Amino acid sequence: MDAQWEDEVVDDDARIRIVIAEADPLARRSLRDAVANQGMTVVAEASTGQEAIDLAAFYRPDVVLMDDRPPSLDGVAAARSIHDPFPNVRVVLLAGEPDDRRALEALRAGAAGYLSRDFEPAALPRVLRGALGGEAAISRRLAMSVIESYRRAPRGRAGLRPVRSPLTDREWEVLDLLAGGAGTEEIARTLVLSTETVRSHLKNLFRKLDVRSREQAVREAERLRDAVV
């Protein structure tokens, strides 16, 4: 594994512990310098997405600061692989060419932030502290895109889900939109997925709910919701 670890264990538990994942050594150094002497410690550095996942599992840092498109594994996929088993680890992606659709996909995958590389380095410590405090590390323009995405979501009891359910969170998102009358292409646009992926989710939720049509799936979802209200 082509990764770098610090030789000494960080003793000060109050310091924010960071893993930096960036293929360019100069960029890694720049990010390290931006958080130096700011109550933060870079506990490890990685050059690929897979290394970022491995280091996050090993160190359980507070933050993983990662290139949006690192070698070996896409940044969004890496963010999901870190967030799912370690939801307390905040993943913040850095993009060379920010794209709102891509950013929304990253946030849905569990990333706590999506920033442009043009972001002012001096403000990075403040932004990372905000992410740890529950704030989203995103631009104002992206914040509006997130709001618009929620405005397009179906109303009513959509989003109400039983604690115990055979469906994944993503399958519930698809089912919520389906219940609101959305077709396959609209679901794909709203969730920033391909139509093939949406069809795959529909097939899986049909199987799990033991239904044969979209109408039956919606009725079964309502039955499940009735059990929690």
C-alpha cells in the first residue's frame, strides 16, 4: 500500500484527526499546511481511494479530506464505503471542476461536504470544524440545489419508514418517488442515478416486498407505514 503514516501516535485527543487522500504530493502538502497548527493533526496520507478507505478503517479519524476522483476508486464510491460502516467519520470531497449533480450524488453517498479546489485554504480548518459540528461543507449554490432537490420530493407520508424494513434507504427513496407518481426517468433525474440503476432497485424492492407491479409496491409501502403511525 503506497500510503504514509505518521511515526508517532497522537496523544492529544482534543485535536481533530484527519486523513488526507490526494494523488498529487504537492497538493497533499498544501492541504497538510492548511490545517497545521490549527488544532488539527494529519494522522495519515493516501494516494488512492482504496487507501483512503483502508486508512479510515484503521485510524477512525474525525475527517477524511479526499480528492473527488482519486486513482483506483471513485471518490463518491469511496465516501460511501467509509460512511456506511463509520458514520461518525466525516468525508469532505475536493473537486477540480465542481458539478452540482455530482455533488448531490456525493452527499447522498454520505459525504459531509463537497468543495471546489479554488476554496480559500485559510478557511479550511473552520469548514472542517463545521462539518464535525453537523454543518454541510458546501457552497451556497449547492445548498440551493439541495433545497430544490427536496422540493421535488413527494409530499405526504413519503419518508416515513418502519424501523424494521427489508428495504434499503435507497430503495425507500425510489419507492417514495414512485408513490408520488414519478416514472423511471424522473426518479433517475431526482436521485442522480442511471435508469438502469433505478430499474435494478425496482426489481429488488419488488422481490423483497413480494409484489409484481408498481401499484402493488406502493400499496405495500403504505401498509408498512400504517404500522408505524
